[in-house]
Amino acid sequence: MKVLVTGGAGFIGSHIVEALVDSQYEVVVVDNLVTGHLKNIPPHVRFYQQDVRGNIDDLFAKEEPDFVIHQAAQVSVSHSFIDPLYDCEENIIGTLNILQACVRHNVKKVVFASTAAVYGNPVYLPVDEAHPLQPISFYGLSKGHAEKCIHIFAETHHLDYSILRYANVYGPRQDARGEAGVIAVFIEKLIQGESPVMFGDGKQTRDFIFVKDVARANVAALTNGNREILNIGTGQEISILEIIEQLATITGKPILPVLRPGREGDIRSSVLQNDRAQLMLQWSPCHSLQKGLLETVHYYQQESLAGMRG
Ligand code: NAD
């Protein structure tokens, strides 16, 4: 079975590619490398440097994928406020283009990367899939619209799908410059011998899920969870202070963060209920925070050493 991964040169996409290869799928990647890197793709995986908003029919006709895992997107919440049209083009029009190609080329199923940002400020915790959709960013809004497009395609063209709403994903290859990557930012600062900046009292919580668990959920969604919208998180609320404590234990160094006032608009607490994903995908996250952080710290240390060697 052949899987086309859009955005497969990116942080999460590249881990999905690896998980698919490990599960004996044939994998093809399309990515325009706007934020992704060629070095993230295993050498034997076929790669097309192409934009998902452009003419993608030739690629589909040539490769005839059985499944599409659609990760390519504009992923920055803050950038979505600067240029909402770009989010619209990338996340809605790009998705529509992929959906049309899927229908024209008889793709069996599309798995879509959505986000907890579609919920906005939680009205209750943990956030389940029935929680109201009240996005507070153009990023969340664009992803919510893309989800609706997928629904309509499923109804009108019988295209199967799974929509996976990811919590805060962390792990190797995350870009420390992305504002979603607080763990990557902290680790990079620590490796550079600098203090990380902590906004507010550090008691704000998030649901941090290790990237390899997200990749496994995507692989599981090829065969399970058809026509489902599923939260992909750990179900555990972790505070920023807890992250700092765990990183101090792992690195063996005390961490004294630089304190800054809380940022306006930051959500206080967030955690996703993952029961439905566990049931429908026959999946559960298997990396504890400690294990995931250890692997992530190790990755950034290796990268730093490689950088020093030139
Ligand atoms: P990323 O920026 O590392 O990956 C996105 C990839 O898509 C990059 O390789 C980029 O080059 C590619 N891309 C972007 N626009 C493209 C286009 N028009 N045509 C072709 N390729 C294009 O980001 P990521 O964190 O790996 O995000 C992957 C997916 O997961 C996204 O859809 C994102 O919205 C979703 N998501 C991420 C998080 C998180 O915490 N990182 C949380 C929720 C949802």
C-alpha cells in the first residue's frame, strides 16, 4: 500500500514518514520546503518539491497513492494574525486541492492534521470532541474550515477520512523558532547555556504529546477510525513549571527562568480527552513525558555537537 504524505519534510510529517516505512508502507512525500528540510526525509523515500496549492494531478496520476496523510500547512498561530489570507490559501485552498485530487485519483482515505486550536478557549476540561468550536485565531479558524471541507467531500464523493486534532506536539526536529514549540525553545536555550523565558507564573497547563505517538496515531488512522474526528493528546495537564523541573532533572542543572508577565490571550489551561482516539484507533500514547523529554534533549544535544563540528 502506498501513502502520500504532504508536508513530509516537516517536524511531524517526517516522523509519520518514518513510522510508515517501519510499518512496511511505500511512502511518497510532497513538500515545498517552506519550513521543512530535505534532510528530514529518509534517502529511499521518493520526494517531490511541490506546492499542495498548485497542479498536483500529475503527481497523483504517476504515484497512484492508496492513502493521503495531509500535514502541509501554515502552522504558526501568531503568523495567522499577520496574514490571515495566507492561512486561507495554505490551510483551506491547499486542503481543497488535495481533496479534489484524492477524488479524481480514487484515493481510499485521507488523514488530516487538525489542531486543538479549533476549540479556542476551553469551556470545560478535559476538552472532548463535542466541545464547541470557537477558534480565537485565523489558524484555528482555517483548520476548522478545512475539517468542514473534508466532511462535504466525504458526503458528496464518498471519500473516507480521519481528522486528528493534535494537542501540543514536541520532540526531535521541532523548530525552536516556532511559538508552539515551548519545549524546543527551552531545550535550545539550556544547551546554549542561557535561561529560558517563562511567561506568567508557570502554572499554565498544556497537553504535551510526543511526536512519535502522533505519528503512530496517523499510521493507525489508515486502517481504523474511519469518518471520525479524534483528539490526539495524552489527557494529562502538564504545567510549564513541571516541564522546567523535568528538564532540570534530565540535564542535571538547576534552571532559573527569566520571568516575564503573562501574555494577553494565552489560554490558562488546556488538555484533550483522548478516550475516543484510544477506542477508535486502537492507539494510546506510549511515551511518558520523562521519556519523551529525554529523547528530545538527547536529539538537540547531538544536533548542537554536530553544529560545533561544522
Ligand atoms: P512544520 O512546519 O514542521 O511542517 C509543515 C510542512 O508542510 C513543512 O515541511 C512545510 O515545508 C510544508 N508545507 C507548508 N506549506 C506547504 C505547501 N503549500 N505545499 C507543500 N508543502 C507545504 O509543522 P508541523 O508542526 O510538523 O505541523 C504539521 C501539521 O500538524 C500541520 O498541519 C499543523 O497544523 C498540525 N499541528 C501541529 C501542531 C504542533 O504542535 N506542532 C499542533 C497541532 C496541529
